[in-house]
Amino acid sequence: MTNRSKFLISAAAFLGMLLAAGAQTASPGASIDPAQLVKANAGDAAAQVAMGEQYAHAAAIEHDKARMADDYQQAAAWYRKAADQNDISGEMHLAALYRDGAGTTIPRDMDQAAMWYRKAADQGDATAQGTLGVLCSMGQGVPHNDVEAYFWLDLAASVKGPNQEKYAANRQMVGQHLTTDQVSDVEDRVTAWKAAHPRPDSAN
């Protein structure tokens, strides 16, 4: 394992396949809150994510392979509904789904993972930004680009949180591969991004 791969942020791995949109019903494998299902079918993104989590949990403890596959598929379908509404939680769950895969149900797809991380990162999610920075530094799901890696890691490192120091360490490591002019240009981009996307949890 390379030094760059050590910092890839871990996320939930219990998710399922993408399905077509449309109202859904509870499957026998999952214990579903009927009120939550009504809200999810009405388009409530938070309820859709909660539904996905219930199906993902059911899949994780299911022993019947067919039912497990169905639960993973249901979980992914609900996460996708939320993500299609630009819900960050839904986007992050889908990113983790494709990054880690789900047995034979969901093949690992780093291109899709990077795409969903990018969507969440563009909305200001620090975990997505830090993870996208690592993917850029490793060339996983996106072309290898240390300038872009530094940009996303610098944004992530500016947000207070449990992974802030890790993002800063990653940024420092990537910065060793950049020229002074490149670092200066990236820092100008970061300043402009922060001005356009103010957030209260920023460390600077």
C-alpha cells in the first residue's frame, strides 16, 4: 500500500444497485417504518436516505442471497432518489457504494464513486472534498492530478472536524509534488471558492 492510499477516507459499504425511479414498497427482508415509506415515496430526501439505510442494514444481516441482493438494490434505489435531488447524504452513500461495491450485487466502480464524491464536494461537504482529493492524488476514478488533489484537500483541511489533521497531512504530502507557482495558483482558487461558498465551520 502506498503512502497516498493510506489516507483514503472510509465510508459505509452496505449499499445496493441503481433502479429506475418510481414509488417503492417494503420488501420481506427489511423492517420498514410505514410512515417513513410514505414520506419517502412523497419525495422527502431525508426519508429516502433513511429508507436506504434500513434496506442496507437488512442486506448486511440477510443470509438468503436472493433477498440480500434485493435489499441492496432497494437501498441503492432509495439513495439514488435522494442523490437526484442533490441531497449530500444520498450522494455520499452512492459514492461509497461504488467505491466499495457490494459483493456480486454491485461491482466496484471508481469512476462512479468519484463522480458522486465530486457532486457532494461541489456542495461543500468536507468529507467528499477530502476523499476526492485523495482520489485525484492516486488517479482512482479520475486522472491523476496533484494540483486538483491539493485544491480539494486544502478545502477539506479548512473545515473543523475529526479528519481535519488528516486532510492537512495529505495536502502537505501532495504539495511536495507542486511548484511554488502551482501552490500559489491553487491557493487563489481556494480563496475564490470559499468566498463563493461561505460556511460557518471553516477554520479560516
